[in-house]
Amino acid sequence: MDRRRLLTLALGAPVTLRLMASPSLVLAADARKAEAPSAAKPSSRPANRSRARLVMLDPGHGGADPGAIGLHGTQEKDVTLDIAREVARVLADRHRVTARLTRNGDRFLALDERVDVARKAGADLFVSIHADSAPTAAARGLSAYTLSTRASDGFASRLAQQENRADRFGGRDSRPGRQVVKDILRDLTARHTRNASLVAKQTLVRGAGKDLRLLDNPMRSANFAVLKAPDVPSLLVETGFLSNPQDEELLRTPDARRRIARVLAREIAAVLSHRQFA
């Protein structure tokens, strides 16, 4: 059964029934409904594995939120949008992968809105693109992050705390967490999402490292709010850090941004070919 259908059925069931029924009974009941012709509903995902894949690219920051600003005035929101647009173009032209952007202009989007856009579109993969200010000025190079309630290290933890404050530019706080029972039922799909996210991170970083400079320890994890979709594998990619003079010089150059975008597009296509995304 499609993981999004399973999630919808679990979250939509009456709370009392969800609390009383064991997971095996819930799954068995759902399976019987799926088999009954009168109750069958069209799947949101075609069964054909050769179907077109959808990647949701999320250019970090935007609008009133400039993101990091380099010593030469380079704004992160401009860098991320330019790279995301080029990634989308290359994915379509060279890899026959459909890509959409959470924002295609200079506008503010709250963190939960970015997640919702990916979920409503039924994205196969969500990639949030950034060029932040690092906790240390010496840090430079590409890195990728997946969601974890416990950060892999202090560097990733501080980066997540910084990113999670982005909503203040829109005069709002992040949406409160779901009820405990929904979190439990949501975990029926979370394992697949976590595993696919890890595969995406490893594949992208290892492939990109053949052509681009990587941050020391380039695969990390932390509690990033923008990565919290329970049913869409998600990762955050730092294309470099505008707090580093060499990275800023690179990221402010159109040719260098296009090169980064081509590498990212190539590795995103490689991610989607992995059996975790079949």
C-alpha cells in the first residue's frame, strides 16, 4: 500500500478506534478495504515504476528573510533561488525528472508552508537548498543534513537552531506539534521516509564530492523544522557558506552556481534511481 494512503487512513481514523486497535488490526482492516471493489479508490501514485518522478526544490529564505549575507553583500536568498532554478532546468533537460520550486520569486514562505507544498504535490524527494552562515568562519564546502531529534554534532545543532528561526521574518511561530497518538500512527510511514532520506544524503554527498569541495564531515543531522514531512524523504543541502570568504566568492559567481547546480541535478537523479525510491 502506498505510504501516503496508509498515513491518510491512519490519521483519519477515529481516535478511539486507533487507540483500541493494534497496528496489525488496523493494517488488516485497511487491506480488506483496499481489496473490496466498492471501496477501492484511485491511488495517488501510479503502480508503474517508470512513472515520472517529482522533486520539490526549496530555495532557502526569501522576501523579508535574506538569509546569510556575505562580506561582499551576497544574499543567500538570491544564491539559493538561482541554483534551484538551474537544478530544475537541468533535471528536466538532461535527466527527464520533473522538478518544482517552493518559491520561484523573492517571497517569504514559512517553514511549515514549505513542507506542506511538498506533501500536497506528492513529491518523491524534498531538497532544501541553502548557503548559510556557518558557526565557524573557517567552515566551507558542500554538506547535506537529514532530520534527527538529536543532532549529530554541535555544528549541525547550531545550524538547525539558526535555520529554525527563519519564521520570525514572517511574524509567526512554527505550527505546534501533532497529538501524541497521531505521532505514533504516523510512524507507520516514518521508517521508510527516514531510510530514504539517509540514502539521499549519502548518494548526493558521495557523488558531489567527485566534483565539488566538501565540508569536513559533510553528512550530518539535526532537528531542522523544514525536514519534518513524515511521508516525503527530505534533506537540506548547504552549497557552501557565505560566512567564508572563499565560498562567498564562489557562490556569487554565476558560472560557479551553474556548475554546482549541474552536479546537484546529476546526483538527485542518481538518488531517484535507488531502490529506496522505486
